[in-house]
Amino acid sequence: ANNKNDTRHPSIMSDGTLPSSTPSRPPSNDDNVKFLIKYVSVISLLILLSTFFNASDDVTSFSTADEVIKLDIDTSSSSSSIPHKNDQQQEEENWYSPTKSIQQLKSNLEEAKKNLTAMLEEDYGEYASIVFRKDAIYSVMDTQSTEKIKRRMKMKVIESQLHYMGEISSGDVLSSAADDDDDRAMKRNNITFRWFTSGHSSAAGHGNLFNQTYSVIVGETAKRVFESVGIDFIAESRAMGGYSSGPEIALCMEAIFGSDIDAISWDYGMTDGRDPRNYWLWSSRAGLVPTMPIVFLNDNRRGEVNAEIQKMGMAAVHIQELDRLKKMFPNSDLTDNVDDLPPAVRWYICAGHAENDEPCNKYKWNTGECGADGKFQTSWHNGWKDHLFIGRVIGLYLVESLIEAVSDLAENENAGSSPAPAVSIEYYNHLLSLETD
């Protein structure tokens, strides 16, 4: 083949003979034309068939999809290679308008709180204003860390405004804007407040649908209020059935929860029993997380441990005596017109107890066909109304803390304190120095 003087047909073997599959004569020009026509015809047919089936698939997928993203295509310049943003991308970029006016931030929160109140009334009716009053919520949250918690909220609010104004980057603040595994926050590069639930099977919501668990409800309760001041509230559950809080969970805390935690709850009362040593280990490990998270103890015991870790500088809240709030709801078994009760109140309390006494236990679960086998639907797992109640209480405490923090900024803005509260990097650094002192 490399011999330019070799004029033999390429199909001729090196010994000068023809292979058995080779025609007895070289193909003519007519043969080549016929072959080319057949080849082009077959390829064209395949392309047409492919286009037809692809178009059919597209029609099917567009007709059955829940949402269709419409691309904003600039037809005036078809040669342009610059990609155009769709409506969803534009909404993500413009989801919040930052402000340096503390009064405007306060107004944003007031409006968002009205919407939250409406949501509570939809679930609890007239009982929402009784059970979920601010003083009632605070009465079950035992803490000596109120100022620390409000300071965390103030820092988040200031971070958010300065971040969206481009005056600071995520690397300049106490917590990063987003973890690597949170695609939504990464796309918007948001300032976040991250809540994590740590606990056993009941905390994980066994027996319920995932969207009924109190972790999801905490996020649902707090999200819109936090977003009103530019904070993306993210609630995640890392609760696992059958685990105690130590030693595995405590010693692997960063691997399980990451290093960007603002608040984390302990809910292992059923698996840890009365021994406080695991909680000592768990809370001490939480104190080593770089973002210095607020620890929420969801248990009627171990309050003495919380008192000690607060003396060491940690922010901690003891969630206790929730049953006292539950008793503000009527006993459904003693109510004549029980069907007139709001949905989250109806068949919630019977004989003074939540969910488990007759006949409330018949209405404990609301999983439809997903829970037909009754797996994990036991007396020691909370039902959907109990998860809803717990999530609302915790979420409202976080909301009220945020509102108080911004109110403090507004009240002290012109009080002559030094440095004066303001949406500025100088005041943020002042708060950060107190946080890390």
C-alpha cells in the first residue's frame, strides 16, 4: 500500500491473487453511484424515523410534566452564542431585595408573621392564638442563652443584606453560604440558617410520611419568615432508628451533619435512657463544630447538662414540658361535636393524653395506602398530629427569636450605643467578636 508504483486494485492480496469474497472484476463507476444512492437513502430514512420518534417523546413528556421551563430565546440575533436565562433562573437570582433599613427588615418580618399566623389558624383554628402565644412557646424553652441566640440571628440578618449587596462574600462570614451537597443553596449562593434533627426512630418520623415529620414542619414554619429578611432556612433530619447519641453519632458528628450547623436537636431519650453520659459526649462534640451551633435538648431530663455546657460558653435550649401546652387543647373524647374541631386538634387529645388513648389512637396515622401494612406505627412513635405540634413549637421559637433580634436592632439604632446597630461590616465584626469571645 505504501508503494506508489503499485497499480494493482487494493483488494488484490500480496501474492497477487484475489480473496474469495472479492468480485471477479473491479466495480465500475455505475456500481459506485448505485451504492452511494442506496447508502444516502438508508441514512435519510433513519434520520426521519429518529426525528419522528423524538418528537413523539417530546410531546408526551411535555403533556404529562408538572412544570415546563420556558426558555427566553432572543430570536432577533440567531447567531448569538450568549445563553439566555429562563424564568426560574431569573426568579432565583431576584428572590430577595436586600436593604440596610432596619425598619424595613422589621416590616418584612411583621408581614411574614401574619402569613404564618394564618397557616397556624388553618390547622388549629381558635386554639392557635391560645397555644402558640409567644409567652406560651417561651415557657417550654428553658435557656440562659437568649442573648447568644438573638446575636446569632442578628449576624445572619446582617450577613444576608451585605452578601446580596456584594459588600461581603461567603468567605467573610461565620458560616459558609452553602454546603457542597445542597444544590439549591449553591445555585443561589444563599446565606442559610441550617437546622438539623438528631435522634432515634421517633425523631425520624417512623410510621409517618416524610413530609409529616417534625423536621420538615420546623422548616415549613420558619422558612417564609426567615426568607423575608434574606435567609434561606434549611431543615434536615439525620435521625436514625435504634441509635443512641453516643459514641458513634457523637464521634462522627461532622461526617453525619457537616460543618455548617446553626442549630441541632438531641432527641434520644428513648434510646439513651436515664444515663446522661452520652449527651455529655454528644453536646461536647457539637461545641467543637466551627459554626458554634445552638443545641436543642428535646427531653424532660438532662437539664443539668445544659446548665453546665452554657457555663462553658455554648448556646443551649432545653425543650421540656410540651405536655403542658398540649393540655390547652380540648379532649376530643369529651367533645360533643368533635367533627367541628380544627383538623390538627380533632382526635389529638383523649383522656388528657396525646394520640394513644381510645379513641384518638384510631386517628393517629394519616398515611393512606403507604401505611397499609402498619409497619412502625406503634405506641412509642409519634403520629402526624404530634409531629406537627412539635415542629410548630420549635419553628415558632426560632421565628420569635429572629423577630426579637431585629426589634432589638431597631430599638437600639438611635440609642447612642457604640457601635450603633447597623447593617454594616463594622457592626457585624463587633457581633462576631462577642460570638467568638
